[in-house]
Amino acid sequence: MIEKVSHIGIAVKSIEAALPFYHALGLEVEAIEEVASQKVRVAFLPVGKEVRLELLEPTSTESPVAKFIEKKGEGIHHLALATTNLQERLQELEEKGIRLIDKTPRPGAHGADIAFLHPQSTGGILLELCKENH
Ligand code: ZN
């Protein structure tokens, strides 16, 4: 069901300002794209072959990520686990009483379908399930 850790989402005020640190670690940007629905710019930095860091920079004060940074500051925003059959998985979880933020998958960065689970049901973690399509 859950295949692996897909990525770790990190909220930053500015991707450009954050990058020197990641470059110092020896990580490189694979792609930067804008996800209009979430009002964020996203930079992907592969860590090994399977996992990525996802730097999330708000493009509007209305962005959920802008609100996160306002409340909690920059830092780890969400954990994403890769799964197959995302819609089925969401239905199963809902039947088990897990609170969902997204009841149906929506398009995320990197061509993936994504859905968030509510931190109330996950022990305080904003958990993203994603079906990678690449
Ligand atoms: Zn993500």
C-alpha cells in the first residue's frame, strides 16, 4: 500500500535564500515549478534515488504555506508517502475514521496526484499521500 517516503516538504520564505545551505550539503535542484492551486513555488532536491526534499515558497499571502510560516516560522511542513491507487486508499482511510483534508486526489507538483490527511488524525503531522506519475 504505502511504498516509500516520497518527499519531505519544507516551508521557506524564499527558495533562492534557502538554496546555499542545501548546496553546501551537496544537494542540487532537479526542477522548480509553480503550483498555482496551492499558491507556491516548489523546488525539488533529490536525496539519493527515491526521496526528495520539496522546498515550498509561498507566491501569495493567501497561500497555505504563507499562513504556516506566519504561525510557525520556516521549517518542516509535511511528510509525503507514496502510494498506489490513491482514490481507493482515501476511501479506505475515511471508512476507518481518518480525517481527510482532500477526499479526492488533486494535482500536485512533479505531475503527482496528491491528497492531504488532517493532522488531527495523524498525531500532529500534515501527511500527504501521493501517487507519483513519473
Ligand atoms: Zn508535498
